[in-house]
Amino acid sequence: MARRGVPRATEDLTSHDFVAYRGLKHLGALGLPEKHAHVLADDMLFLREAAKAGAGIALLPSFLALADVTSGQLVRVMPRYTLSTTSLTMLHPRAQHVPRKVSAFRDFLIDFLQARPLSAPPSPS
């Protein structure tokens, strides 16, 4: 962004490099083809580190970027624009009695996810 400025609208994004998750269509949601990505990877943690190293703009889940946005290591651009969210589904075989381990994991997962603002936008620093 130091070289090309902070994007303010989707049209501004065409002059920026991206680090993107391979196979997801999120660049297409912004009107950019996947080939526009400077770096493609299948590891969100790698993409976060690449963005921190200056390799390009990354589209990251808010829960993954929150600490780095708060500390100033990442900068949130175009906060008015958001992408659709994804749901999480837990499936297990139908049984008269659900095993305790499965119930315990389900309960843990529900408590864990309800206690964290996974979809909340990061606060600007």
C-alpha cells in the first residue's frame, strides 16, 4: 500500500497485489480473477504472514486478523466491504445414544464459538 496507496473502492484493487486462498472465489466477489493473486496458498496462517511481510492484500477471516489489526501489524482496508459468511456444521452418525465424547465435543464447540466474536469486524487501531 505504500507504493500504490490505500484502496478506497473495488476499482482501486486492480492495481494491488493479493495473497489469496487457493480455490475460493472471494476475489471474484470483488470483481478480480484468481489469477490477479500474487501469492496463492491453501493455508490461511501463511497468507496472514505473507500479508504482514508485505506480499499483498489478504482477505482474511476477522478472527484470524484481529490481533494483528489491533497491534498495527495489519491494516484493515475498505471496512465497508464484507464478504458473505460461512456456516459450520457438525455431523455424526445417527444413533439412539450419542457417545459421551461426541456430546462433550459438541458442547465444547458450541461454548467455544459463542464465547468468541469470530464474525465481528476487527476494531481499527
